[in-house]
Amino acid sequence: RINVDAINVPIADILAGVSHELKMSYYLFNEPKGNISLTIKNATDEEFLNYLFNNTDYTFKKDNDIYLIGERKIEGLRTT
């Protein structure tokens, strides 16, 4: 579980730091752009990603033990 308190930090930097701490494997279809401020406590990897990508153009999908991350419009990541 992870605690994150970030103010106006690039999304890609938060993702890289948290994935390193949690030993979380991921693949980027495209690098998330933009900054975000967030505070989250005692979150699992999936809770963190849901919170991180909430109200952004990005999403994720877990395939085996690897998170596939990219824009919501990418075939295979988008949901209906």
C-alpha cells in the first residue's frame, strides 16, 4: 500500500515513483501528459491508478501482472 501527497507534479513522474515503490510493472502506450495534485493514503496499486487517472484522458487495464496504460481512446483500453 502507498501514501501519496503531491502538488502540481507531472503525472508521469508520480506514476514512475509509485510503480518503483510498489514494484508494479507497467507498459505505456503513450506517456501521460500534464500535472496533477493528489492526496491518497493506504492505497493499493489499482486504487492509486484509478485515483491518478480520474478526470484525465488516460486509463489502464491489468493484463496478468502488467498494467497497460494509455489514452482512453486506444482500442483495447477504452470501455463502453
